[in-house]
Amino acid sequence: MYEIKMLIINFSQWLYPWLGEIAMAIMATLLVIYGGVINRMVKKQISGMHFIFRTLIFILLCSFGYGVLLIYFTPVLSHWLAAVGMIFLSPLIIGIFITLGVIAEKQNRI
């Protein structure tokens, strides 16, 4: 049991310097999975507007909205992951990616 615990801790220590990139990958995956849903919701709300306004809103949503979400929530997620103990970090990251994969599969994104 001790060997398994040390293996998990060593893997978590190996992942730790990459938490920023891991957090960005998680956020980008969430945006890929749910971006279409958000776009459809916004499209329903603005469907009656003029083409120019719809285009501007779409540009603002995709470039600034998703960009701000990615830029500002990635460090927050990275901080949350860093706060998790080393024994839980690697299983949590693996679990998050497996969960995202299952969600993507259920939404036919894969």
C-alpha cells in the first residue's frame, strides 16, 4: 500500500509544475464541450436583431467572452488544484479528464 501511495505522490509531484497548462486544458475542454450550448442560447436571444448586431454580439461572445473566461478562470482553477494535497492531485486530474471525456462522448463531441 505504501508503494502505491508513493507512486501517486510522485506522479502528483511530476504534474505540479504543469498545473497552469493542465488548468488551461481543462478550461479549453469545457469551452469546447459547452461552447455550442452557450452559442445556441445566445442565438435564440438575439435571433430577432439585425445582422450587424448579431454579428457583433457573436464576435464579442467568442473573442472576448470565451477569452476572458479562459484567461481569468485558468489561474483560479490552477490555484484550486494546487490547494489539493499531493495524494489527491493526480487522481483528481485523471478523474476530471475522464469525466470530461464521458461528457464529451455523451454530447457526441468525440
